Amino acid sequence: MDSARKVANEASKLLKEIKDLSGLSWIRIARLVGVSRQAIYDLLDEKSVSPQYFEKICQLAKVFRNFAGVKPFVVRSFILAEKEDSTSGFDLLRLNRYQEFLDYANCYQNEPLGYRSFMDSVLVDDLSVVERLSFIEPLPKKGATQSTIERRPAKAHRR
């Protein structure tokens, strides 16, 4: 296998890893990398990749490995949530501000990361953000009560 083919193969593997760790859609991953959705699919098919995009994919994979073990929907929600200054983790990653994103993820030891939707009930001292995020379970669907969640029968398949 020639070196260009090896790089394309590695890019494909890294993109799949990014998707698994981040919970982001392929369209959002394409925006992070700076390519079209079709270009992402071409990269997944191990077509050639420019050094510029390969470097970006490597950097993103390195960032998302910091969230290994955290549920992807939590990572995705964290990335997409707006901070107090109306930017999001997505904006920081798209602009290659990786260290700022990681600092943002780790600096809120006693606060709910600038947004309150998941963290209000999970404020635990002396745990990193990643450890705290890993405790979060998905919320039930809107309108569901505890009794309907517990007693919901399995749906039968219709023919």
C-alpha cells in the first residue's frame, strides 16, 4: 500500500472515531473539518486527502479522545451548547482553537459549564468535567411522566 493510500485509510479510521466519540452528524463533522458532506463521504471511502485536512482530522481526533468513556450525546450537547459569550465548543473547534476548547471543558469544576441543562444535578467537587459528564443519563422524552416511563409496554410489530 502506498503512502497516500495509508493516509486516506488512516483519515477514514479517524473520522469514524470522531463520529463515535462526539455523537456529531457527518454534516457537522464536515463543517468542523472544513469540507463538504460529500467530501467526508469520499474520505470515508478512503479517497485521497490533502495534508491540510488530514492534519485537521488528526487534531479533532486528539481532542475527542479526551472524552472517551463519555456518552456521545453528552459530548455532542456540550459541543453545541452556547457559552455565555454566545460562542460554542463547535465554534472553537471549527476555528482550530483546540486548547481553548479543552480549557473550556476542564475549567468549570464547580459550575455547570456555562449552561445548566445537564449539570444542575451533577455538581460533584474534585471530579474532572469528563468524569462528571459520564454520570449523566438521557432525559425522558418531553411529556413523559415517571409512571409512563416505568410502565410503558414494548411496541408490537405491525404487519
